[in-house]
Amino acid sequence: MSSLVERDLRVNWHPCTQMADHQDFPPLVVTSARGVWLHLENGGRLLDGISSWWVNLFGHCHPRLLRVLADQASRLDHCMFASLTHPWAVELSERLTALSGLHRVFYADNGSSAVELAMKMAYHYQVNLGHPERKLFAHLSGSYHGETLGALSVGDLGLYGEPYRGITRRNLRLEGPNCVDCSYGGTRSFCSLECLKRDVATLEAAAPEVCAVIVEPLVQGAAGMRMYPAGYFRGLREAAGRLGILFIDDEIAMGFGRTGRIFAYQHAGVVPDLVCLSKGITGGMMPFSAVLATEGIYQAFYGGGLERAFLHSHSYCGNPLGCALGIEVLKMLEDMEVTALVGRLGDRLVDLMERYFRPFRYTWDIRSLGLVGAVELRRPDGSLLPPQMRLGRQIGLECMRRGVLLRPLGDVIYFLPPYVIGEDELELMVRTACQAAERVLEGADL
């Protein structure tokens, strides 16, 4: 164990980690990064197959983003965004509204902050319209919207939220789609959206108490890259609008081209009332987020004194560094023709997952959307792998030993690489994951 790791473990508490696990596998020390590669203190390197928790769009230390960051820091590092504005916030908001079909932008600090902001805005909107009784937020089973208390109250993943149920409020849980184990016998090629009819009925029954629906668009990330049809998203959005319920689209993970569209909701051909953005908005260079809103929501707060105003704030709201990076990210998405690029890389990713994982007897499901791929592992008879064995974690560690950074979600291996990954690197990533899964599962007592 290096001296730096020893120092780390004496003082640091790492996220989403049982720290006792580091007794067996200490954290690896990253000293630099370029492109899809993280370079390690020990002379090795890791292929970043998950974009460092889904934030890195164009590879690490991209020269265009480095130039923008340095130039902006020399001009204007930060100024408060109350009573002041600056050119970079104006330009980024103009670009975001033009791309999204929404009309107003409210800036925040990170993904969870954006979700909290959208929830507060949605409820306050209902209050301003004279409906303070609309206090519930509807969310899907398997949902994940962040780690702060409000965000956890619309989450449905026990490991993240259950310890805090005593200090978070219960909301309205919709069963949601489950296309791997469809209760109605549907398949991805044939789906009558019976789950939508069921969930709309639940929503209709509770509608007088429901403020907003919050949904991850087409891919529920932390639930294991659970993917569902655009028709479900579209139908739920239309039902919410009919019932006077706001529709919050959480694009934090899937925005900025991941699914083959700039925003994932665009696959469904509808526009949400509120859209949460973060992660890739700065290309992975720094924390930053935004909530996009319709003009109708904005007007519900306009005038009438402070009682009707939206007084939410963050110290770094509208930070010029984040705004400048966001502008450059949007330019790069256009210059690199990212939607077409993601389509080509996504097709290649599917081919590789099929080639390497389909013959593997523990492969239960292979799914993808854009440059998001997932392989779900089960026993050959379809029964779940024993959770107490934490086989997904073991596979992730084996991948790291072999030079690829992956972090399976339970028993789902997923791939979410930067857009600059080459085809050889793409194959290395998938092949290594399959080899790691074979080593761990074939050696386990299943």
C-alpha cells in the first residue's frame, strides 16, 4: 500500500462505499488523465468505461475545455447571480432554451440540488395557483434522483434511501415499466403499454393531491440501466398535463447526447414542464446544474410581491466558469455531430455485447440506448444471483485489476464511456468485462 493511500484512509470517507471494503482493495491513486484513460501512481492505467460517474462527455482534460476554463478564470471567476448577470449565463440560457423547447433557466450547483430546486418550484407553483393541497410527488419504482433528503423522498432504491425514511416524507410510488420481467407478457418488440394504463389509473386516483411527477427519461440509471419505451414516457407526460400535474424530467444522467438525442425526452416527442440538467453540462470539468422551466411556470411567480417570488438560491448559482464550459460543451456537441457519433458507437457497442456476452451462460438480458449499454446477469434458470455474495462488486474489482474502470449496479454490468472512445478501446472494455464476469461467476458456488 502506497503512502498516499495510507494517508487517504486515515482522513477520507469515500462516497457510496463501505469503507471496510478497502481493507481488501485499497483505492487506486490517479495522478493524471487524458482521453478515456486514467493514469495511476503505480504506472498502470484504467480505461474509464463509466465516464467517471457519467459526467465526462469528451474525455478527460479535453484541450477545448481546458482553454475555455483557463480563459474564463482569467476574466471572471465568480459573481453573485442575484441583482447581477454576465454574458456567459445569458448565452448559455439562450442556447439551452433554443435546444430544449422550454423558456426559462434557473441555475444550481449539482444534480441533487437541481432536483430539490425543481421539486420546490413545482410545489410553490401549485401554491401560487391556489392548490396547496397538492403535496405529493409521483415517482417510479426503481427511481433515483439524488442523495439529498428531498431527492431521496422521490427515490425507490432501498440501499440509498431506506435508512432515512424516518426523516423523509412518503410520496406516490407508481409501479413503472419493467421490460425485463414484464407482468403483462410484453417484449421490447411487442408492447401494448399495459403498465402505462395501470400507472395512469393510480395517478388519476390521487390527482387532487399530486403536485408533480418526476421521471428519469427512458433509462433508470441507478436501478440497473433499466430501459423502457418512449411511449410510456409520452403517455405519462400527457396524463400529467391533463390532470394539472407538473411533469419533471430528470435528464441529469442521460442528457447531452447519451441516448442519441441531445435530451432523452426528445425520443418521446413531448416537452416536459421542468427539466433537470447536470453531470455532462460542463463535460465533467466541474459541478454545475440547471433547471429549465416553461414560461407558464415562470409567470406564476412573476409579480405579486415576495410572497409569490421563488426565493431559492445557491452561492454559486450561475457561476461564470460553469456557464462558459456549458457553452463550449454545446458547441462541441454540434461540431462533433454527437448524435450521429453516438449512433455509430452505440451500434458497435451492441455488436460487442452480443459477441462476448451472449454465449455466456449467466447472461440474462442485453439492452442499450445510444451509448448506454447494459448486461444483466442471472443464473441460467433466470433466478437472481445471491445478493449476499456481492458478485457485481467482485466483477467490478476484477475489471479494475485488468485495467478497466467499471462499477456494476448490483448484477448489471453497464457501459457508459466518453464519446471519444475508439473502437479498439470499446472492444477492450467489453471483452475485459466479460472475462471478469466469467472469472468471478464460474468460480463462485452458484
